[in-house]
Amino acid sequence: MFPWGLSCLSVLGAAGTAVLCAALLLNLAQHLWTLRWTLSRDRASALPLPKGSMGWPFFGETLHWLVQGSSFHSSRRERYGTVFKTHLLGRPVIRVSGAENVRTILLGEHRLVRSQWPQSAHILLGSHTLLGAVGEPHRLRRKVLARAFSRAALERYVPRLQGALRREVRSWCAAAGPVAVYDATKALTFRMAARILLGLRLDEAQCATLGRTFEQLVENLFSLPLDVPFSGLRKGIRARDQLHQHLEEAIAEKLHEDKALEPRDALDLIIHSTRELGHELSVQELKESAVELLFAAFFTTASASTSLLLLLLQHPAAIAKIRQELVAHGLERACGCALGAAVAVGTVAGPWPDCGCEPDLSLTALGRLRYVDCVVKEVLRLLPPVSGGYRTALRTFELDGYQIPKGWSVMYSIRDTHETAAVYRSPPEGFDPERFCSAREDAQGASSRFHYIPFGGGARSCLGQELAQAVLQLLAVELVRTARWELATPTFPAMQTVPIVHPVDGLRLFFYRLTPSAEGDGLSF
């Protein structure tokens, strides 16, 4: 027994020594990792690096970020301030929030910073896109795309968008069970982008198939740049090639159309605009532009649409105010034809049919719905689809008393900036559309420009922001005057913020169509 006991003690001692050595080595590795980034500061600048932690060797704080979600940044902001350093996805990152700091970043495009996208995104989206362009190519491509989202173009899009949204809301009301809203809005935004922005002639089955292919592309857009079997990048490349194959025939048809024809969609406008500039786009360039248009209109609009339904459900007083505004403008009913009236009172059996009436909202009419506009702005302020944007420092510069070293990544935070803006009269964490009403908005003055940045700002601001806001306004109107909705789950879902804001369960809702009240002067539930 005694020799056996000595043997156990020897084993335990050796194990303890091994654990202690491993702990010491890990501690040494972390110190060397921290020292490595401390020494990477620009010694030509007397300013210190921002406060913060670079995490563990190689991994940095990526695992913390993935697990903690939005609380990762808020906890570090409280600890280190509005400018702090970290290490995410293999790169040193300076995280920035606050209107003045964000202003410096957004207005410093091409001078202090340049846009940064992962290598996988460049591979999957291609080299002929606005996202990857810098300098003069970026300016020219932005000029071309601006025409596709001009007011004249929006006037053409809005009636078709309203028709699509009207049919979608009515289909939700006719559903036999709960609707998974996030999935439904993703399918909807893809259909609208494919048909209205690209002019693709697709039936429902083709739209569904192509939409799934496109979603696979987007899901692998930020994968590791390893083109090996079963990798995310390989899946994304396969999805991209399938999309390009489908787009090629439609694009070739557009290129051979009579050049005197009026542009009908955004892709037409891109073709016409580049021709006016003396350049004929190749089929490859147009395929990449088409995929970029789909990307710009897809997940973010679906995310914001889902957030709109969620926040209105949580705040019924806002629904009542929207309805009052619609009544005041004579827009409380979706249509007044015989079939529309029969559908509204429930005398038409089966799914809710499309009465075929012309949409009753134009871009000008939407502009008169001031409270609806305030609701949309508040949704985008409280739950911006994208949490921020990445840049790379072109040279070392100062921000809030710290140096931002050349070559480091800089992430400006939309969500943190919205949450901490002292300019708002009511608490930033609350849902208050009236904070955007004219009197209070005017009181904020010009300094408020970078307190509200759901679409970014500067040279990289989203060109489709007016279109996105029009979609959300139209959806709010169609929802309020057509349906009521309630949770199909016991509680409201938690919100996932990475990579884009959405409810963790997709937001399952029951929809019920509204009917005229017995008095004939309103709508009942």
C-alpha cells in the first residue's frame, strides 16, 4: 500500500507541476501578446493608444464578442469610454462611438480612413461594386447609382412597392397559423428587389429558389477566405455562380433592348447612366452590380421591417396615432371598390384576393404622413439593422485624445451612438417617435447630424436610404389600416444583434384582418 501511495503522490505532483507550468506559459503568452500591440503604436505620435484589452493570443476578444453580442461593446464602453481598443477576427480594432468621434471617421473617408471589407466579401461580390471601390472609381460608381435611387426613380418604384406590400399583409391575414415574420420579410424584400429594382420576370417558385440561393451567398459573405471543399467561402462561391448564371440571360436581354426606351428599373438606370458617361458595362460588371443591389436591399430592410412590427406591437399608442393620421388624410381604407369592401367585411371566402385597385400612395402622399415618418425614424434609431461600419486607418491620426495607428481597423458604432446621444429630449433607450417631430428636431440644430446615423454618413452613406424609408412607411400604413397582430409566443423574443438585428425566434405573430365598425366610422378588431 505504501509504495502505491507514493506513486499516487508522484503522479499528483507531476500533474500539479504541469498545470502550474501551463498557467505560467499562458500568462507569459498573454503578456507578450499585450506587449506586441503596445509596441505597435506609432512612435512618431506622442499620444497614447486608447484604453482596452487585446484579449488572448491569436483569438483576441473574438469569442467574448460572439458570446456576449451587443453587451460586449456596451460593457467595454462603460469601462473604457467612447474610444477603446480590442482585437476581433484576427485584427486590432479601435471601437468608436459618440457623434463627434463618428463624424471624424465618416467625413475622413479617403483622407483618414478607407472602407474595409473582409477578403471573402470582395471575392463573393466581385471587383466591380461600389462596396469595394475607392477613390475616383468609387465617386463615379456612386454617381451612377445615385440616379437609380433619385426621387424620379422612387416615384416609379413606390406604386409597385405598395402593391407588393399590400398583397403580403393580406396573405399574412389569410394564413392558417402564425407567421414567422423575419423569414417572411426576407422573402418579401428579395422579391421586391428582384422584380422592382432588377426588373426580373420571376414567378413565385423561381423567386423562392433564387432567394434561398442569395441567402446562402449572404450568409457566407464574412467567412474565412479559404476556398476548400465544404468551407463557407466555397458555399458562397457556388451560390454566387448560380445567381450569375440566372442573371446573365436577363442582363443580356436588357443590353440588346432599344436604347431609346425609357428605363424601367434600377438596373436599366445603371445601364443608361453609364452609357451617358461614355462607358458600356460588360455583362460581368452588370451581374456584380445586380448582386450588390440585391445585397443592399435584402437583409437590412427585412431586419427593419421586422423591428417595425415588433415595436408597434409593444407600443399600441403609436398604432392609434398612425390611424388618426391616416383618417386625417383620408387614407384609412386600403381601397373602396366593391371587391375590396366585400373582402374587408369578410363576405369573400378563402384567401384574401387582390382587388386590382391602383395603389393610393405616392411619394408625395407619404411625405405628408409626418407621424408615420417619425415612427420609422424611431425604429431605425432604436434598432438599426447594422450595428456599425469598418474602416482602415490610412495614416495615424488623433481621436478623443488618443492615437489611431496607421493600418489598424476602426469600427464606428451606430447603435452605441444612438443609445448615448444626450441630444434627445426623452431617454434614448425608450421608444418615442415624437422625439423626431419638427419642433423638437429643429431644436437639436445642425449638431445632431451625427447623433442619428442608421444609414451611415459621408462619402459611404447608403444611397438607398430614401427607398428603405419609403418601404417601411408603406408597410406601416398597410399594416395599420389592414390588420391587427399579436404574439404567437408567451413572451416577446430576445433580439440577436450579430451579424444583423433580428428576433432570435424570427418573431412569430398571428395576423387578423380589420373590418369596418358597426357605426361605419372606423375599424374594429
